[in-house]
Amino acid sequence: MTIGPRLSALVVAHNEEAQLAACLERLGAADEIVVVLDKCTDGSKEIALRFTDRILEGDWALEGARRNVGLDACTGDWILEVDADERVPAALIEEIRSAIVNAEPGYFLVPFDNYVGNHLVRHGWGASWGVSAAPRLSARGAKRWGDQCIHPRLQLTGPKRWLKTPIDHFVDASISDMIQRLDRYTTARAQDLRDSGDIGSFVNNLRRMVSRFVKCYIGRKGYHEGYYGFLIALFAALYPMLSYLKARLERE
């Protein structure tokens, strides 16, 4: 029997049979696990059924829409959102339990330990190319996702607080995966730019390339990570320019 606020764990996945079991097995200490399967054609459902019967299946065009469906399906007082490429340590669940006992409804930022392959990369993340922390723990009703194609905006209510224990996030398996992610992200961002009616200008995005590289490599101390830090800064710099060029030169 749960003592104190109930904790839901929410996982939204698309064809994640290679990683889903490793993610879900770390969430057994939650009071419920809700899994949203978006357009899954692999064995994700069979894997999810080993851990929960709270499974929603559907076909959503936008990330925010499927995440909001998952948030609405959770019945806990607090909701921990986890992606399939993330692993939640037992120490984080313990910290969450302590933090929410008397917490006013709001949200907590959870730090990440980000990995490229098996290499832990702590510095340099940011500028739309990975984050070092995110509001993953929220009271029910305190968080809604926006309708952008990439990096949907968040609407958060209540006080902001921080947790200390990081989630292990396996961002990319290799440099090739980083390149493929850059291609996916810039294609989705180009669509958002076209939908907005203002794709920006070449000159402004050229400036952003420089400022983003400096921000990630110098300001966020990516230089501490050697070549990995350089790569992260490089991809962060390329993101706005490639998005702009795709919006200008390509169509849906």
C-alpha cells in the first residue's frame, strides 16, 4: 500500500523494442506505469505488457499530442516522464518519494547524465542540441505540451524546484546516429518555420551558427569533453542554419 502521494511513470515510445525493457524495468517502484505506443510496428507492445497493462496505442502526428494523452491517462498525484533511451536509477525514485511528500503542486527539473555510445558527456549540451536537465517530474495537471513539430513548448504551472539524482540518457549510439538525429530535427524544425510564416534570414542564421558554437563550446564548457564537446557544439551550430535552408529550399 502506497503511503503519501502516488507516483506515475509515463513512457512514450515509437518502435523501441531494443530499449524499452531496459527502461521499464527501472520503473517498478512507481505506483503505476503508463506506456503510450505511437505507430508501433515492432514488438514494443509485447515488451510493455510484461511490465504494465496501462497501455495506450494510437497514431499521433505531433509529439506534444501523444505526450498529453499520456499525461491525461496517468492517475498518480505526480508524474515522472521517461523516454525509452533513458534509465532511472533507484536513488532517483527514492529522492522523488521524499521530495513530493509535502510538495506544493508544481514541477521539478531532473538532471541528465548524457551518453554518446558508452561515453559520458557532461558539458556542452544546449542550444536545441540536448539538455543537461528538464522538467520531467510534475504534479498532475501542472504540465502541458505544445503543438510544434520539434521541441514542443511546455506550459508549466506551480513552483519550480530541482532534484539532484540524474537520469542516465543514452542520447546517441554513435556519431552516425548524431548525424541522423540532426537530419530528423532540422526537417521537423523546417516544417515549424514554414508553418509560422517567417523562416528567418540567411544572415541571422549565420550569426546564430557562431553564437551557438561559442555558447556550447565555451559558455557550457564543451571544451572539457575534447572532440565530443566539439561535435556537440558543431551540431548545435548547424541546427538553425540547416533548418532555415530546408525551409527555404525544400517543401513538405
